[in-house]
Amino acid sequence: MASWDLEVDLVAVGSGLGGTCAAIAAHDLGLQTAILDKAPKLGGVCAYGGGEVFVPNNHKLRALGIADSDEAGRAYFEFVAAGFADAALQAKLLASMQPAVEYFEQHAGVPWNAVEGLPDYYYPDAPGSLAGGRYLCAALFEGAQLGPWQTKTFLTPHFPMGVEHKELYAWGGLAKVTTWDYALLGERITKDIRAWGQGMMGWFLKAALVDRAIPAFASTKVESLVVENGRVAGVVATREGAPLRVRARRGVVLATGGYDHNKKLATQFEQSPDWNSACPPYVHGDHFVLAGEAGAAIASVPPTNLAMFYGYSIPGEEHEGVPLYRSSWECGCPHAIWVNTKGERFCDESFYKNYQPHLREWDGDRQTQPNLPPFLIFDQNYRDRYPLGSFMPGSDIPAELAVQADTPRELAAKLGIDADGLERTLARFNEFARKGEDPDFGKGSRPWAQRLTGDPGYPNPCVGPLDKAPYFGVRLVPVGVGINSHGLETNAFAQVMHLRGHPIEGLYAVGNSAALRDLGAGYQSGTSNMRAITWGWIAGRHAAGKE
């Protein structure tokens, strides 16, 4: 490169959690850093998410007197990995996640709280699992602290603006949304007080952009890496229609997210016949293009049981100029089930780690996936108590979203599913549901599901009969949340690996741009944010010569 428009030590490509953490960590060790993002706002996928950070035996948990250990955490991660994790990467992750989250509290002012009462996904069955306390979340964040960046950061369309986890559970969870404290919510919304991922990203972006004055450039698309003598030395971006050449003396961190809005890549890599996304519409697999031109290797884990949901798009709802897709949690409530085209249930609808593999079942004789598409079925009992998306009890649901009928047989005909099968399914389900039981699939048996979507007023918080007309049905579609099965292969220093097996000097990948080889073939809520924080911290330190 003959000349540069900007010269720094480290460039973070992406303003989500991983890129921002890398920029902060490197800055604190004396490096000049900069953040570039092609989106018009900062915060990335993390700002759309739930803001949970899963760290076994964390310092906040210990301060509450909750018993845990590193050994138990390791056993749980090994269970989740199911034999597909890279041992060196997982060992580095487990050894680094506690000091990483503590660092950002002590040096970047991120105020962590332990989430009490939210169990691990697989509690109590999995070895090393815990009843609560392993999730961390950030305290409420006032948007005004971002100064000029306040209106240039993402807010999530998926979570209520200012509700903390402890308040959500005290108010009865998602199922009891109609009885929440809306006066308090209104006050917080008016004051731009943020929770969830948008609140957590607020703390990290404040630390980077306000406290450290790290330069950040939104609406700036990185087009290519600059490689000199085999080392990544900078990037060429496009900003306001003109090229922006940025030198990176110590390296470039790719933190562009996954490929949720690249349907060709998503359907191929996730082995899904369709794909939609709840993420900001700016994640297209740019990391593969940028790093691929430098000879980077791609690694993967099985897509069978990661963080992918099924949901719907409400007609007319948009975010950032594209249709908004919601992951459906309604199936975890009483008076709701899933069925396939035979009208039969096939899973525990309240626990997505159970339903996701069943959705992928394959009939080798007929060359079909018999449980696709799934249909959400509910009745007036449900409508009297719970919302469907933004449609509260008592409001009409548009026919484009949900089919309505006076009988299950009529509903089946309208949905194109087997009427006899649906009637048999409802008859059997209702027989047990009236007693709060589900002997077929154990709906509501997971403490995690009970806490998140169950109604505590029921003997089984997730089970209730469907026996009150009218009946409703929604055809569901796959909805990704940015946790993808394929990513760039990295080593224990977050360096991107070359196809020939050596690290590419000056190139790092963190967050959802890095393959999930540290987690393996499973997923636990909060591990995506934990990975971003940990590997971002490691990448920044390595670029500064401290790893």
C-alpha cells in the first residue's frame, strides 16, 4: 500500500461484543485501535440478544455464596460439547473466561450481576450442571451515557426495553407479560434505560467510544484485507462512496458475525431447506470472503443442536428496512403444542434443545423430513391468557399470521395437515394435560423451560389442555440468531489459521466469526457472549504481545 488514510495498531472489523472487547483490551495495553462497521449503527448481533454471559464459578456467583467449581463447569462444558470440541481451544476458553469478565468489570466499568434462579439448560441431569447463578448480566444502562453515540447504537426489537432478569422472573416470566409493571417500563423507555444485550453493549461501547475515545466508523464496509509479505497489515474499506485505507500495524480482528442473512450460505452450512434470521440484517459472511482471500481455513461443528429456533414474521413488521422474524416461545406456554403435517406431536415444545434435533429427522425411505414444517397450535384458552408476538389477549390476530377455525378438523383442513391425526393428538394430549402431565415428551420437565416460558399458576407451568374453541394455527419457519455451525478456524490465541495449518500473522477472528470448535456440538445460552468477551480479550492481548 503506497499510502494510508488512517494508521493504528489494531483494527476491529465489527462493532459487536467481540470486536469491541478486542479494541478495549489492546488499547489498555498501549495500542492505538479503531473499530469499523458496515452497519449504520453500532452494537452488532449482541445488541439484539438477551445479554446473558455464561461463566461457571464466576466471581458474582461466589459472592452470593452459591457453591460451584471449575471442575463442575468443565464437566458441564464437556457434556455440551458431546465429543466435538477441540481440547486445546476449550481448555483455553475455560481458563480465560473468568479473568476476562472480571477484567472488563474492573477496568472498563461493566457492572455484572449474577442471574439467580435461572438454571443451566440441562440441569439437573447433566454432570456439573447448576440450579442458577452461572449467568451474568450487566446492570441497567442509561443510553445518555453514550453521548453522541446514543442514537447510533442498535436497540433490540426482541426484548422489552428496560426489564431486568430478576424483574422478569418476579413478574412471572414471558407467559405473564400482561401483568408486568408497565408504569415502570414506560418510565425506563422514556429515559432510554436499557437492559438485555442492548444494555450490555451500552456499557462496552461507552468504555470504548466515550471513556477511551477509540475512533469508530459506522457505515464503513471493509472490502479487503491488505497483506504484505504474508502478514495482514491493514484493510481497504468504503466510506461515503470513497475508499478508506487503514493501516493495522499489529493486526486485524474479524468480528463481523456469522452469515445469518446470506441465505445461500445459511441453508447450505446449516443443512436447512429454508432460513430466516432475527439478527440485524448486516451479517452476510464477510469474514469468509475477507479471510478466504488470505488463505484462511474454515472449521465447523454439527449444526444439529446449536441456537436455532422456529418462528414467524408478523405482516408489516420490519427492522432496518427488512421483515422482522421472531423466534416463537409461545410453544412453551400452557394450551399450545407443535404438530407436523400428520397432525402429530414429535418433541418437547418447551425446550428448544429437544425440538431442534427432532425437526431435522430424516425419513430415508421417503426422502423427506417428516417434521418440517412444524405448526404451532393453540386455542382460546391460550388467547385468553397469553400474547402471540405483539398481539395481546383480546386483540385480533391477522389471518395472514394465524389461521382460525371453530374445530380442530376445520383448522387442520385450513393448514393442510391430517385432520384425523390432529384430533387424535389433541384427545391424547388433553387427557394428560388436565392433570399437568405429558408422558409422551415430558413438556415442562426442564427447570429452565419452566422459568423462561412457563406459567407458575399451573401444576405443570408449560402444560394445559387445548379444549376451548376457536382454535388457531401458525406455520413456522426456521429463524437463526447468529450462532452458526461454520466459522473461521482459529488457534488458542484467536489467530486465524491458514489452509496449510499455520496461523496467518496479523489476522484474528472472534465472536461468531470464529468456528465453535471451543464449544463443540451443543449450545448453552450465554456462551456466545462469553466466547466474544473471552476471545476478544485474548486477541487484543496477543496483538499487544501479552499472550
